[in-house]
Amino acid sequence: MDQLPPLGRSIWEVIPKTIEIYASLLNAKSKDVILATSYEDVEGNRVLNGIPSGLVYRNLGYYFAEKHGFETIIPDYWLVRHSGKYPSSADDIALVLAYTKMRFGDERPLFLLGNSAGGVNILSWLLDDTFWESCVKSKVTGLISLSALMDFDGVSAPLPDVLTQYFGKEYVSRSPLAQLRYLAQSGTLEGDLPALLLL
């Protein structure tokens, strides 16, 4: 992501270069697809050069593909240091889901897995009404959010500064918990939503 593509290029020219797809060698016809976002909004990429072979997230793709037969997609997304601002990470997820549908169709179950900020990002994609059309079109079966910060209210330093950089001054209202409360109170949380597991 440090070498972002120039403006004016088609997203279809960019996305295949910013994701890695791990296909199962044991099961050529895997049934399920996992889109994993497992890193921070401030620091972290799909490939971590300081670690031998960048094995942190590559290892995750290999694990799901080889050990469990899931086709696994691990994308990059805009970080704060790349001028990423809310909702750019959720927008990146929507774009990768559109690409995934184009590549694989929509017959296979698709799961989103997000850890830490990745968990917040997949919940932003699910809960922000900006992405409801993407949510319906992508036919995501389920979301798994691991160790995501659910409530931004009253967090201690340095989190307020980090959250302000990405979410803006109104960051508390953009937390997953605040979005869930808003949707529940407004009655718009009903409908055919994907299954959600929070760990």
C-alpha cells in the first residue's frame, strides 16, 4: 500500500494487485470463501516486510486454505497514514466483495473475518447504511469479528487521537456499539442480515 496506484485507474486494475487469494490445493472445488481483514487502521499491511516471508497474514491465508479447504482472500485497505478516513476501509471491503462476486459468483458461502481494527471495519461495512446495497448484493453468509473495539466512549490515550484521525471528531457515534444501538432504536435492524459472531 505504500505504492498506491495513481488516480484515474479502474478499480478492476487495482484490486487484483492489492489482494492475495489462497486456494486450497487439497480441495480444488472448495465450497466456502473467507475474506479476512486482520490488521490496524494506523499501522499494518497484508504483507509485513519485517517478518521473514511476511508470514503473519500469509500464514492466515495458508492456514484456512490448506487446513480447512476455505478459499481465502486477504486484501490491503487504506490506512490512516495513506490518508484513509472513515468509511474508506468499509468502502475497500465493499469493493473487494464486488470483485469477489465477479470472480467467484454468488453460489458459494462467503464469510468475513476481521481481527481488531479489521473487526471494526467489517462491522462498519455491515452497520453503516451507506453499504446496505453492498451487503445485499454480496450475499455474505456470516461475519466473525475478533477482538474488535466495540465501544469508543471513554477510551484511554492514545486511542482518542487514533480514532479521531480515522473516524473524525464524532468517533464515539461511529463505534460498532453506537451503530447497533442506533439501528435497534430506529427499527432498521430487522431484515435478512448475515449471521454475526463477536469474539
